[in-house]
Amino acid sequence: MASAIFVNFKPMQAMTDMGGDDGHSPYGGMEAVFRRYYPKLCYFAFKIIENKASSEDVVQDVFLRFQDRLPQFNSETALGSFLYLSVKNACLNILRHRTVEAKYEASVAFSSEKEAPFIENLIRAEVYGEIHQAIQSLPAGCRTVINFAYFEGLKNEEIANRLQVSVNTVKTQKQRGLQLLRLRLGPDAFFLFLTLLGA
């Protein structure tokens, strides 16, 4: 099996039932915020600690601690900054306590020369979120093939066997999915998507 290009982050059902629109915040309630930020924050955390399960735990913990603070934010810019900073700090704490990775102690210090990678990862996380939303909006057939190919790393033949369709059908769905993504993503996001694909 080929290596998956993307990591597919799926929130637990309990985390998606955190409440609806509270009627006050300009960006919706906790459930709306969670669904919008969860895949982006998980990707951001994953780029720091390189562990899918730990990344999801970090993000879910941040949201659980954050629930009561939602009304304090009067703009989505402040909200997003708080979430990214909270996830970043939690990830750095994990790195500091990994005794088997003591060599990272110096690299997690808060110094200006170390901030560049985090800024780059933050930007990539935002683009990842845009890509994730675009993929979710694809027709079912295209979305399934794209997920198998780029989230699970399956080859065309493997996808065809799993879906019980021809390889040509898989190729057609994949090509159509990429064409639709080109239309739905901005130029920068689609360029990053192609870069990640090695195209």
C-alpha cells in the first residue's frame, strides 16, 4: 500500500455534540467552531508532534477546556489565534516530556528563530482545512475515490477492488474529483494540494 498523503482526522461523536449556536457569538456555537477548526488544528498539531492519536487528543482537550471561554471572543481572528496558540503550547509540553526525545528540548524553546516553522505549519493548516472542506463537498463517488487515494494511500487497483468497479472508473472519478477541486480551491490551496501529491 502506498503511503497516505493526508492524515484523515475524524472527531468523536461526543465532541461534535458540544452545543449549537449560542445566539451571541458572531461565529456560531461550539459545535460549529469545532467542526470548522478541528481538522485544521489536528493537522497543525500533527506537524509538531508527528502522532495522529496524540494530535487528536490535544485538540479535543483544548476544546473541552475552551468551552466556557467562547463568549469572551468577539471576533473569529481572536478565536483562531487562541486555538492555535493553545494547541501549540500543548504540543510543546508533550515534546518537553518525551524523555526518549530529549534532543528536542532545545528546539522547543520560545525563540524568534524557532517561530518560522510554526508560522509555516499554521498557514499549511489553514490551507489543509480549505482542502478538507473542498473534498467533503465533492460528489459521493469522487469523494470516496479521493479519500481512498490521498487519505488512505490506496492504489487504483486497490480502490477498484474495494469498490468493486473497474480501474478505468476509478481513474475517471479521480480525474473528475481533481478537476472539481481545481474549481473549488483557491490557486494557492490547489498548488499546495498538487505539491503534496507530487504532481
